[in-house]
Amino acid sequence: MVFSNIIIYLKVMSELKHDFGANVRARRLQLGNMSQDILAEKSNISAQTISSIENGKHYPSYNVLVRIAKALKTHPAKLMVGDSDIWTIEDKELQYVLVEAFKNLTPKQREVALKLVGSLAEIELG
């Protein structure tokens, strides 16, 4: 159980990094072919970090995410969702919050947290 939870976590993180990077690049180009250097300057982030994000090698902290979104004149969650037919902005925001919450948990704590979340589905709040 613990090993499969770690695999799921890693898969979600990989997808988040890839999707976010692709969406940042698409939005940057949509704004009149803005260069990575200009985005870096507007968001006060290094051009190297922007490149790393766009290539799916780095996922930003929340503060960096907000600065990039502001520089790209869009909602931060829109950079996570893009034009997806599958994910809504709320889905991606939830996914981001959960990944951030799980980052510092031990494998045992993750297992317990997943059991707790799973048990919530069984509770009727009428």
C-alpha cells in the first residue's frame, strides 16, 4: 500500500510539472511571443528557473506560481489546468493543495491520510 501511494504521488507530481510547464510556455507565447527573459524579469525569477519550469524539470512554490501568473496576466490555477477538458480549475487547485500537504509526510503518515480521505466519502453530511 505504501509503495503504491508513493508511485501515485510521483506520477501526479510528474504530470503537474509537465502540464504547468507546457501551460506557462503556451501562455507566454500567446502574449505576443514573450521571451523567457522577459517573463523572468516581469516575475522576478531567473530565466534559468523559467526554462526549467517550462521543460517540466521544476515545479514552483506557491509564491513563484503566483508571480508567474501575475506576469502572464492569468489566474494561477489556469496555468495548472490550461485548456483541459478533463480537469477543472478547482480540480487542479485541489491537486496542488494535496500534493503540497503530502510533501512532508512520512510514508506511514501518507497511508493514514489516504485512509482518512477515503473514509470521508462514506460519511453522509445531511
